[in-house]
Amino acid sequence: MVRYTNHKSCREEQGMQRIFGDRQPGGQRRLGPPRFKRLSAADSSTADLLSGCAVVSADGEEIGHVDHLVVEAASHQLRYVVLARKEQGAVIALPWNALYFDAAHSRLVFYTLS
């Protein structure tokens, strides 16, 4: 059984309201349940496999490591991979559809179309 936890407190601490979609234009909070939920390694085997996985750019430059996953609450589909960067302590959310798994090097690769 997959257990989903509400990500509200972490989101408020890190100032990530725009990424998680709880605010409407003008800064007002949406009514109703949160749109996204945090999924940690303890919640799912997929999250467990990706936890700590290196994420690199298409050029091979390291961006960070997977901290946790963000799942859309209504559809239970993976939407974002949240990275923790050691250098600046920054938190970065990358769209899941912009990543692919490089099995030869056991890492996620972030790519963009140019």
C-alpha cells in the first residue's frame, strides 16, 4: 500500500508555493485539498529506488541528488523530482517528463530541447 503524506508544511518552510500550485494568481490560496503530495522513500518502492540517485545535465554535469518525489494527488502520477544540492543548500524541482534514467550509469539525466 502506498502512503501519501501532505507536503504543506515542507512547502511553506521552503517557499515553494508556485511550484506546488496551492496559490492562485494574486497570491490567494486555492480552496480544497492540495494539488500535489510528497512521496518519500518510506512510502513507495519507486521512491526508495530513486532516493539519493544522482541527477546530471545532458552534458554529464552533476545537478544534485534526488531528495523526494512529488505526486499529483488526484491522479497519483509522478510530476516532479525534488533535488537537494549540497553546495548552496538549494532545493530544485524538475519535471519528471524532462528526465530519463541512464541505466548504464545508474543516474537520471535532465534534458531540454534546444
